[in-house]
Amino acid sequence: RAKVAVLISGTGSNMAALLYASRREDCPYEIVLVGSNDPAAKGLKLAEAEGVATFALPHKGMKRAEHDAAMEAAVLKAGADYIALAGYMRILSPEFVSRWEGHMLNIHPSLLPKYKGLDTHARAMEAGDSHAGCSVHLVTAELDDGPVLGQTPVAILPGDTPETLAGRVLYAEHQLYSRTLEDLVSRPFSADWLLEKVGALALSLPEAE
Ligand code: GAR
């Protein structure tokens, strides 16, 4: 099974969804580490109780590159070959990201490319959208910008607040994330597969000699 490290900053409900999906005998991945930049992140306690190794290192007072290097060392020590960001609220250094390109996923609470960044649900509501939703994408150096591998739209209801909407989008996130991660780890990484998956992606491949 593919070995996955999950990085969180808070509740960790997506991490829990990934973990419980991995209990299925035929699930093609296992969670080998849950890491966090916040030692108080609720999800760490759950991971510990479920027997998953954890690593927590507060980022305060550390340079981004130093903090990333320590997180990456923990990920490598755990033997992970994929990283799933699940509510990890830190921007990663480009060096870290480029080393894991094609092997690092993020879940974002909007229908990308709409509403990158924060306050996604309030922005979807203000724009009068009929649907909000969530996306799982490969992580690249630009924030919330990598190839989208899966999306689920979620209707915005009359009387919704950003919080009630976020709650419903979370149900969709929990389904989408494990499905997309299973999909990714089940296939050998190839540009062909990526092209098929993300459609007309402008991949510039070097010319053969
Ligand atoms: C999720 O809604 C996730 O999409 C979002 O944070 C929440 C984490 O919840 N991520 C981002 O906003 C990333 N920019 P969880 O800790 O319960 O999984």
C-alpha cells in the first residue's frame, strides 16, 4: 500500500475521513504519519488514539524553510511517498513543493479555480453562486493552483451562513478526498494520465534530443 503522511492544522476531520477509508482491506494507501504545525490541533489526539504516528512542531519563531525542512524530515522518516494536506494552513516553501510535485495533494473548500485563498464560502455566497463545493488538487508552487483531480459541487441553500454551508461542504470533502487519493496512488504517475485527468493542461515537456 502507498504510504501517506497527512498534514493538518486543526480539527482534522478530513484526516479522519482518510484514515477510516484506509481501514478498508482493499484501500490502496495507509496513513503513516499525521503532522501538524500546531501541537494543540485536535486531529493529533485522534490520530494518536488510532495508533498513527504523529509529529507536531509549532512554526512560531522559525523560518519557513526551517520549519518545512523539519516537517519534511518527519515525513521522510515515516517512509511516506505521498503527502496529503488536510486543512494545513501554512504556505509551503517552493523547494519543498517541487520535491513532492505529483505526490502532494491538497483539499480546498471551493470549486477551483474560483475562490483561492480564505473565506471561500462567504465569497461564493456574496457572488450569488448557486453552488459552492470542494476541490482536490495537486500542489504546485502557486497557492491553490495545481491541476484539479476531483471536485464536488454543493448547493447553497436559502438562509445559509458561511458556517452552515461549510458544514455541508465538509461532508462532500470527506467523500472526495479519499476517493481522489485512492485514484492517485493506484496509478503510476505519468504525464499522460495527468493530461487525461485534468483535460487541456498546458504541459511543456522538453524536446527529445
Ligand atoms: C477544510 O474545510 C479544508 O477544505 C479547509 O480547511 C478545513 C479543514 O477541516 N482547507 C483550507 O481552507 C485550505 N486553504 P478539517 O481540519 O476538519 O479537515
